[in-house]
Amino acid sequence: MTDFSKVTKALEGRGYKVKVFATGAEAAAYVDGAIDGASVGIGGSGTVQALGLYEMLEKHNKVIWHWKQEAGEARRAAMTADYYLTSANALAETGEIVNIDGVGNRAASTLFGHKKIFFLVGRNKLAADYESAVWRARNVAAPRRAQQMGRKTPCAANADRCYDCRSAESICCGMATLWRPMGGMEAEVILIDEDLGL
């Protein structure tokens, strides 16, 4: 099993609540049980999709996700939901959470607007320190996502690294780093001992 002790200690020291699960199924069941009769926004996340949380939560909540509904309207509505679910492009073992965004809805929602945010993070997203986390977000997660989306960017051709492009199709318009949970918004990090998302 992955040793999450260092990152757990770092996150808790920064003010996050942390839960560790051996499987995605256990993590999904926990989140499904923690949210009931509420509005839930979801950011663009292969991890959330792989866990099947949209389907689970929509049975007893109002769930808003631009991957399932009209994108423009859903992105705006998700930003005012009680709860927000997303992952991270990278999580430093020193406790920093890094996300790169193209439209900005996901990055913005990690900063403001919700009662509580859940970060669902697979073991593959861990990086040794902040610099390594930024490197992973730029050179691993973003190129793979650009390729997945069929973008015509230098990184998407081989999903190999960031070329610091200025392409109109770039999905790397901004980066949000969280050093601590934002004031007024509870944040919980769910660590999962499986490879999930990009």
C-alpha cells in the first residue's frame, strides 16, 4: 500500500481534513454518504468520472456537471453549489495542491463559493515537493488532457511535455496553487491508493 503518511501530515498541518482509502469504490461510498439533499458541482475530472460519483450522487442530490449538461450554463451553476468535487493535477507531499485550468471554472471553484470542497486524489498525482507538483501538472497532466481532448497543441501530439505554447487551443490558461484551504470554505482531501485520472 502507498505510504500516505507524509502527505497526510502535511495536509492536516495546513488545515485540511484528510481521509485515506485503499480503493476508489470505498472513497466514492464515503463521499456519497457525506452529501445528501444538497447541490453538488463537479469540475472537469477523470477521477470523479472513474469513481462514478455523478451517477451515485444524482440519486439524492442536485448534481451539476458540464460533462453531463450544457457546458456554459453548468459551469456557472456549479460555482454556486453547496459542495464541489474535483481532483488535482498534482499534490505535493509537502501539502500544496496544484491545478491548471483552461476555462477557469475549476480553478475558481477551488478558491471560493462553496460550503465544502472535496479533492479526490489518486496515488499517481503525488509529487515529492511543490516544484515537482508544478512540473507534473505542466508536463504530465496537461499534455495528456490536451491529447485526450483532441487539441491541436504541441504537447498533445505525443503527450510528452509542456512546450510553453501560445496556441489558441491551449488548455493551460492559468494555474491555481492552494497552500491552505481558503477562508470560509471547508476542504477535505480524499487520498486513494489507486491510479486515477491523468
